[in-house]
Amino acid sequence: MDFLDPRFIDIVDIVLVAFLLYYIYKLVKGTVAINIFIGIVIVYGIWRLTEFLEMELLSTILGGFLGVGMFALIVVFQQEIRKFLLMLGSTNFSSRKRIFKRFNLFSSTEGPETNIEVIVNACQKMGKEKTGALIVIKRNNSLDFIKDSGDAMEMEVNQPIIESVFYKNSPLHDGAMLVERNKITATRVILPVSNNRNIPLRFGLRHRAAVGISEKTDAVCLVVSEENGQISYVKEGNFSLFDTLEELKENLNSDLS
């Protein structure tokens, strides 16, 4: 490629690689994998430098290490690869629209079907009463594999129902509530618990379960702490920060649209 006379396809190539590296960084940011990713980038840079300087022995060793290391990378980054493939492999158009939306290449004014206002207001009230809760909201990936672990329900989302399900003396308060579109479709759902060692110790089993399901699917979760009443928003295996409930509603509206 002549750097003084780049072709249009070369510019497209560079932009796509930049997007790919940016998304990989977002996937591993805040995890142990970020250090491994940085180490790989450094080793790759040194390998390219040794090739340029024609240091054949070191170049051959580093090249062989990178070649064999690809198998190890699949094991190390299995969670990140899973999330990336889940995003790309969703079968409906709305998930592909979300990919473009991430890069601001596609915008939509269509709002979510889920009644976010009711869910957040219920979480706020439960937080004041120190009532623990875990609500999983479906986006694109099927959640049938966890729905079958709980009690089936088919009821429109409304605040009194949410509060009554998680009431401390309710037989349904253990486990998670599953919301699909604007329906509560299951209660007492059992979720996979994350083994991520970076989750702060102050977070309990509910938070680990929320991280676990958001690592394996594109679902988002709201968790109300039984200890301090704090509301947490979990998506893509991470805690999404917000300052006010209005900001939380805006984040949910954007992620579910």
C-alpha cells in the first residue's frame, strides 16, 4: 500500500480495524483480560519491529509464540468471545440495529415496549424498604433456558405485582423475576452465577447472578440490595453507573429501544 496515495478501500479497512479494536477493548475493559490483551498488543508490536529490523531469530520465536498462542486466547477470552458472537448472531433485525447504534451509525426514535417507569419506581420503593429484588429484562437472546427453572407467569408489568412478588414473606421472593416485552413471564428463576473475581465483595449472590446472566446473554438486570436498598443496573457483565433514577430510566430506555 502506498501511504502517499491511499485508496478508498484502504481507508475503509483502517476504519473497520479501528472499530474492531475499540469494541474488543470495551469487552475486556475492567476485567483481568485487559492486562492480557495489552500484553498481546505489546508482543505483537515487538514482533513487527523485529521483522522490520530483520532480526530473524527473535522474529521467528515471537511469530511462533503468537501462532501457538491463538489456541490459548480462545480459552482466556472465552467469555468475551461469547458476548461478541451473541451480539453478532442474534437472529432478529433489532439486535443488528443495536450494533449500528453502538457506533452512532443508526438512530431510532422508537421507544421500548417494557414499562420502564413502573419497574424503576417499584425498585425505588423496594429500596426504601430494604426489600431485595432481582429483575431480568429480556432484549434479543432467548431466555427459555432460565425461564424453565422458575414458575411460569403471564402478567402485565405493574408496580403492585412486582412489589408483592419480592415481599419478604412471599413464597415467590427467592430467585429472579423475568420480564419479556411488557410481561412478567416467570418468577423464582434460577440464574447462572458469575465466577468473575473482580466483583467487589460487598455485592452478594443476587448481584453475581445478575452479572452471570448478562455475561451469557444480552439481557439487562436491576438488582435491589437487601442490605442497603441500593439499586444496581447490570448489563454485558458489568455494573452500569448512574447518578439519578432519571438517568437510570434513560439508560434503560436507550438499551431496550
